[in-house]
Amino acid sequence: MRGFLSLITCFAILQNVRGWREFSRGRSKGGNLGLPGGDDLVRGEHEKVTTEWFTQYLDHSSPTDSRTWKQRYFVNDQYVNQRRDVAFLMIGGEGEASIQWMTKGAWINYAKKFNAICFQLEHRYYGKSHPTADLSTENLQYLTSEQALADIAYFIEEMNVKYELSPNVKWIAFGGSYPGSLAAWVRQRYPHLVYGSMAASGPLLAEINFSEYFTVVYNDLKGTGGDKCVSAVKQAFYQVDLLTRHMVGQRNLDKLFVLCDSIAGTTSSSEDIANLFETLNGHFAETAQYNKDNRMSKVPNNITLDTLCNIMVNDKLGPEVNRLAAVNDLMMKRNNQTCLDYKYDKMISDMRNVSWGSEVSEGGRQWYYQTCTEFGFCQTTDAKPQVFGDKNDLDFYIKQCSDVFGPKFDLTTLQRGVKRTNTLYGALNTPVTNVIFVQGSYDPWHVLGVNRSKKLSPAVYIEAAAHCANMYPPSENDTQALRQARVQIQEFIGNLLKSA
């Protein structure tokens, strides 16, 4: 048995050796909302959480389609009182739902205060919630935000009955990242079922060319390490570009960045080079997006923008490209990678795997589909000022959509899909009420979110805060701005529950 377990462990590690990157299209492997960090769980707390399955319709848009599937959800009823008139729902997103969120996180603190029964509903096509036999492009037509919102509506109606909730129960939805958008939209579409929402880091504006993403990353780096840091990063990517152009330079790149496939002496496509650049600039993007949050992180868990800037300005490491290689080495060690896979065709081949047992079934293929059909979110390096090179343009991202899902998934299809999304939900002009929008200044996604308060839907903008920072358990390292935001959110929920 010990040998068998060792074999499994080795296989799991090898999966990362030549697997697709850990951070892609602004999404971390496993989803954008990490696991809640903070103090260890009280022993036995998880035993009070139950895992259940809900019979859900496959296609809510067709009353003649009676096909169903089983959707996973978690329940924690240890805080609810006899009135059973407050229900909290954490909306699952672009990754597997975690039972750890059922006993930890800011929303659990609110549940204890307001005596709420807590539910977490896993998003269709993610985690263990498999509506179809596989992830074929034909089957993924049922993976839309509209279908996910209808899932929530049917789920709430059933839970009201199953758990004998009060006829006057008030449901408050919680979501971070893409589920932050869903939290706002479910209140907008189903106000008779959802009384209010907390929407953290939700990109309500669908946008094809999301070039502002790297503008925020640039500003984050400059705010952390000044002109010296951003200048070093810019010079490093310039040097990588030069090294790709000749044999000696290519051999240096092989060694510096521990490439899985040699770039020297081979015919590397422009897509290969662009893929290499996206992987390298992703190190800075991921760190900026999650800078100094309180999620349960990989080891080492203290990689921040300060860490990266300190490396990039350290001239003892050699020229800037060597410093970038040191950043890459740090991130590879954290991700248990023994080499850097930059081959475009390999990535596309991985993404075409439709099996639920594939590595990309954790959410990579599904999120690609949603961005290629509904949202865009192509994080190009088009905007100025730019320090990450010019390899990742819009054509690079549109080509990925066509190569993974077929020629119909082109720019025209995406333009139509993004326009439809913004028309359906109202983008940043959504007329929704009883929603508190929360954004962090470090987070590049805040550009596509609501940052201005309206009378019945306040917006909280937290300086020096990361993606979904307010959702994690409080920490002694929280800034005063983050502490104040937590108070505002609690007061908002309290006022909703007091209202008629």
C-alpha cells in the first residue's frame, strides 16, 4: 500500500511537470477564490457540515427538456435559531466548492451573528457537479451564467421546503470573483428569492480586450517597488525577446527558465513565444491579484509583490533576465513544477481533453469556454505603459478559442456573446438593489466591477486589498481599510435583515 501511495504522489507531482500553467486568463488553478486561511479549525467542526445532492434541470430555457442531473451542495445549520428566517448562500464559481468555507471565512462570522443557516451550491460543470457525461463542446452549451442563475433559483425554492425555513426567510447571497457577479445578478433576476447580496471582486462588465488588467499590475508593481522595479521588469522581458531571436540566446533561455522542451535549434512558433511570455508575466499578475490576502496558500505562502520587486532590483543576481529567471524559479518551486512548459500545441491539446478525469477538468477547459462565449476577459498586453512585452495581443487569445473549441468560436462569436452578456445584466449600469459591491485596489479585476455607490447598493473600495480579500477570515495583518470594510459589510447585512 505504501508503494502504491508513493506512486500516486509521484504521478500527481509529474502532472505539474508538463501540465498547463497554474495561472491563466486571470484564473488560478482550482478557481479564483482560494481556501480560507487563518486559525486552525475547531476539532469536529466539519462533522457538523453535511454534503447533499440536489436534482437539477439540465436546460432551464426549455420546458420540454426534462433531463436532470445531481448538483452538489453543503449545509451548515449549527448557527440557525428556531425562527429559521435567515439563510446565507455562498455561490460556487469557476472551481470546486470546498467544505472548508462552511466553517471558516467572514460570512461564517456573519452567520453566527445573525443566526443564519448556511448553504454552498457548487457551480454546474465544476467540482463534482457534472451535468453531462463529458466536457465536449456540444455539452458545454449548457455552461452559461444564465443556467447557473436558474440553478440557484430552483435550489432556493427547494431548500425553503426541505429545511422548513420560515415563509418570511431572507436569503443573502455571497460570492467572490465570478460568483461575485452571480451574486449581483441573482438578486437582479430573482429578487423575490434573494433579498440581498455581497458581491466581492465581481467583474460585471464583460469585455473582450481586457488590457486594463496589466495596467493595474503595472501600477501595483510601481506602487510597491517604484520606478526601479518596473524598469527592471521591462528590461527583463526585452532581454527575453532578444534571446529568442538567436541560437546562443535560445540555449540560455533553456537553462535560465528550465524549459520542458528546448527552444534552441527547434522551430518555435510565434504562439510558443507568446505562450512563454504569458506564463512569465502571469507570475506578476497572479501575485498582484492575490497580494497579501489571507487565503490558505501554497508553500512558500509569503510570495508578495515585495518579494518579486526585491528580486527584480537585486543586481547581485546578474542582468534583469537572470532576475526574472529567479522569479520563475520561485514560482515553479511553489507549484511543484520541475520544468516550464511553454509549448502552445501542448497546451491546446490539454485543453481539448473532454474527459472528467483530465487535468483541465478541474475548471481550466470550462473557464476557457465561458470566456470564449460570454465574457472575453482577454488580458492582453496592449495598453500603455507596458513592461511585459507585446506578444500577448487579442489575436493570440482568440486563436486559443478557435483552436480549443472549433472555428466557429472566433472574434465575431465572442463579440456577439459579450454584447449579449452586457445587454442581459446591464454591465456597470445594472439597476440592482440591496447589493454591496466590494473591490480591492491591488486586484486587476476591480476595473470591471462596480466602484461607485448607489442609494440602495453601496460600493466599498478597499485600498491595498487583493482579490476577494474581505471574504477570508480576519487576520492580525489586516489593514485598517480592510477592517473597516468588514464592519461596513456586517452593518449592511444587519440593516437588510432588519428591514421589512
